[in-house]
Amino acid sequence: MSVTKSAVRTGVMLIAGWALAGALALAQAPTKEPAKKDPNAAALAAEKTRLTALGLKYKTAWGLFSALKEQAHGGKPITNQTIPDWEGIYTRTKGGTAFDPDGPEQGETPLGHFTPEYKAKLDKSVADRKKGIEYDPLSQCNSPTYPRWLDLPFMREFIVTPHQTTMIAEAFNSIRRIYTDGRGHLPAEDQFPTETGDAIGFWDGDKLVVHVNSNMAHMYERAQGFYSDQVEGVEIWHKVDANTLVANVWIYDPPALVEPWYVRQSYTRIDDKGKTLRINNWSCKGNSNNDVYETSDGGSQHGKFTFEKQGSAEKSK
């Protein structure tokens, strides 16, 4: 059995931490009415139908992004006087760590339409999870990458300036930079897969429209499907009320998806009137005592753990 060593934040963080993520997010975010009691449920369902159809009109993410830019007459740069107020610390509104917060919960087959090859991989991961077998590259400190970035648990913040919007996820210290200074993507010959992709965008009023390419292959989440290194995204970010930031997202990935996958991501600003919250330096490499290895049945497990300094216990044996 091959053992890959990787330090993590604590001995139990990646066993229990992700399981607790949903509870943490719920504790941080305001209590939500059940969807069936939401007076906006019908309008949101109609919006999802409309935006799903919009994505289907275009064969590529770049085609959709270009159409949105043309519709906005190229967009209009924001200034220091017109920057939208996205200040504060946010957490995901709902969905736990399921990629589509309006779809089945994590562990059930998601709504994305996968190609036969990737559907087989998804089905296996769902079946394995029901048997208690699951493997996550994050267990070995690999980056969550984009578009998984969108469903990471814990806290986030969004820093908007006239020429760039910076999006920070506490989990894995994962940072996205969306350039809105008019630049394009890197030339095709200089592009290569990166952890959070290459993102450019423009402002359509107070809406930020984004195109992302140059992403690494990864998984949307455990038992949520896999994406290839050809995955691209189009996003429209918009603050819909004083405490809610919404991202309408279309994921295009020809090797893995037979059609674009539309999801509505939402993030709620946390009440921090006491000014006690901090975005932590969250690193899974924070504990040098811990080893993670892949088990023979395809899951992941921690090695023997001790809080003692490395080598101190072994020297006495």
C-alpha cells in the first residue's frame, strides 16, 4: 500500500472538520425558512429555468460570456465612488458542501448531466460513500481548485476595487483574483491549469460578470462528480439585499458534462457587530505529526497521531 505523507491542521480536522462544516455554516448564518415556505420559491424556480435555458443557448462558456458582454455594451468600469458594498464576512447560505445548493444533498446523485465516462465515476463515488468509503484529495493537502471553490465551507470575504475583485475563502486560504481592468486571458500557448483558474470580468451596473478558464481537474465535492482540466465557468455576482450575495454560475466542461450545469450560489453576511470574527490562516499543513494515506478499499485514513513533537516519543522507545 502506498503511503503519502501530508501534514494537516489537526489530527482530526479532515475526518471531522468537513462533516462539521455544514453545522458551522448553519451556526454562522441566519436561520432559513424551509424552501416550501419561502415566498420567493416560485420566482427562484422560474429564474433557474430561465438561466438554465440561457446557458444551453451557447456551446461554450466564452460564447455565453461574450454575449453577456455585448448585451452590457462592453460593461462600464466602476470607480472608487461607485464600488458596490460587499464589505463583511460571509458564509454559504445553504447547501452544506453539495455543489448545487438547490439540488440533492451531498451523498445523493447531483443534477449535473455528465458524459458516460464521468457519470460512471460519479455513480461509483456515490455507491462507495453509501458503503462508508470515500476519498478526497483535500485529505492530502491538495488544493480544492475551481469550481469547487464555490462550495467550500467556513468563512469568506470579498474585496472590490476598481480594477480587481479579490475573493478569499478561509478554507485552504484559497484566493481568487478577478481582473476587471480590461485585460483578456493569457494567450492560448501560455495557458496552463492553476488552482483557481484565470478569471477576467466586467461590471454591468452593480453586477460582476466573470469568465474563468485554466483550471485543474478535481471533484465538485465528495460524491458530487468530477471535472476535467478543460472546465470553464461564467458567473454573475450580484448583491440582492443588505446581507446576501448571489452568484449565478454556468459550468462548461465538454469531457465531463454533456451540457452546461447551472447553479445558483448564495452567501450570507455574518452579523459581526462585536467585531470578533477573523478570517483565519487555515492551513491543512499546520500539524507535522499527521500522515494521511489511501486505504486498500479506496478511502482515506489518518496514520497514528500524537500531539507530541515529532521524534520525541519515538526516541524514548
